[in-house]
Amino acid sequence: MKIAVLVSGSGTNLQTIIDKLHNDTTSGIEIAVVISDRKKVYALNRAKQNGIPTKVVRAQDYEDRVAFDQAISLLIDEFAVELIVLAGFMKLFQSPFVKKYRNRIINIHPSILPAFPGATPVADSLAYGVKVTGVTVHFVDENVDTGPIIAQRVVPVNDTDTEEDLHDRIQIEEHNLYPKVIKLFAQGKIQVSGRMVSLSDSISDL
């Protein structure tokens, strides 16, 4: 199965997907293209170091967000991508794009959704004083972090945690969970009915 990974930053989740799936000849999963909305991010270097095609599509180069989405859509279709994987990609897709690829776009978010959506979930979790937070992998819909939930992992919050401490522990779970969800999707083991997502196999077994 060919996937596209969309990035905006350093690409730690991308690296995990490269290591655990793309470079594993038994996975059946190929990163066909890495697309960034920013130039000179380290995620692009990670892709290039592994021989993966890269493309930069910047929102400011298009007349509106629909045109920006269309430019990405052309690449998705050009590379025959079956699953769009957001890995730190910080743009919200417009309705026509989401409708075209419904249940073929996934994202990973560093909280237990629906708690703490948006751009600063780790800081928000600490500020609220929660005792647990975690990671959510979900399908993307037209709104911010509101799509059907595929899988979640819990991460305890310590009284002494800084934002960096908590983010580092959350990332460990992200790097464990995301490749497993992608693999289940590739195997046809994720079914969606409305907001309900069912998995044919347990993620913990992978």
C-alpha cells in the first residue's frame, strides 16, 4: 500500500514510519511521497536520506485554501496514494478535500480526544491539571481534531512534569501506536460506520 506522509516540522513520527514500515520489506507499506507545507524542515531531510520523493506545497503560493488543497490532491493522485498520514502537519483541510478522501486521512494528536484539541494540547493538559493524558489516532474530518477515533493510549501526568517532560513521554507512545494503526489500515482491518471505528485485530497484538 502506498501512503503519503504530510509534515510541517522535524518529522519524528515520519522517521518512525520510515523505520518500522517503509524500510521493512515485509510490511507491504511504501511511503510514496512526503509533502511539506514549509521549506527547509528537517522532515524533508529524513525523507531524502531514505530515497523518498519530497514535495513542498505552501499555502501562501495559492489564492485560497481550496486551491492549496487541490495542489496537494494532485500529488496524492499522481503518486497513487491510498492513505494520507498527517504527521505534525499544521493545516486544516477544506471540505472538498476531506470529502474526496473520506476515511483515508489519519492524524495523530497528543491528548485523549475530545479533550484538548488544537495546537497546544500538552500545555493545555498541564494547565488544566489532569492526571492522565495520552495519544489519539483519528480519521480527519472538516473540523479540528473531531474525526472518528481509531485508537488511543494513556500517558500518566506527573506532578513534576514540565511541558517538555510530558511531550517526550507522549512521543514514545505516538511512535509505538501510529505505525501499528497504519499497518492495520493496510491490512483492511479498520472499519468505519459513522463515528464508530472497529478493529479486526487488537493493536496490542501487533
